[in-house]
Amino acid sequence: MRTLKTGLLLVIVLVAAGCMTQNVGVAPSSTPITGKDTYTVIGGKTTGRAYGFLNIFMIPFALGESNPSKMATERAIRKGGGNAIIEATQSNSMIYLLLGYILTTRVDGTPVNIERGGGS
């Protein structure tokens, strides 16, 4: 019975060694918008997520995405149906394991269609 409890405790420590969430950044848009550009808001908020896996030396595993920030932004844009997002925010969550980390990147924003050089 003691071996079972010790094994269960070890599994819990390995799986849930720690967790951290942080708001990484806020940007006016996912792409630069000049004074000559116009944009149309498509709808409400959109969200994109991407996941990555890092070993204890912070080297990405092949299983994860090489650039979670870029992938989450692209998914938010695609899901929103536009070609960019405005009022973009990004947050990261990390779950610490004994042998590495699981990174979740989330990007939120408002989807828009940008027309280059369309302004007066």
C-alpha cells in the first residue's frame, strides 16, 4: 500500500510540477496599418491557439510548433475570416514538468480586412 501511495505521489509530481500564465503583449494590429490603408471590421473577437513542447534545456521538441506565437496569430486571423486582427493580445501558459515544459500561446483580437493604399 505504501508503494502505491509513493508511486501515485511521484506521478502527480511529474505531471503537475508547476504552472504559470502571463500576458505577453498587446499590439494595435497583427500587421502595420498606414494612413493610406483602410480596414473593415468583420465581426466580434477571434482567438487562435498554438502549443509547443520544450525540454529542460528550453530546446523545442519536434512534436511542438516551432513558432507558437506566429501560428496562434495565423489561426486567429483564419478563424476570424479576415486578413489581419486589430486590438491583438497574446498570453502564454506554461506547465512545468520535471523533464520539460508544455507551452500554450493564445492570441485574441478583432478580425479585419485591410485594403492597402485605399485611404485618402
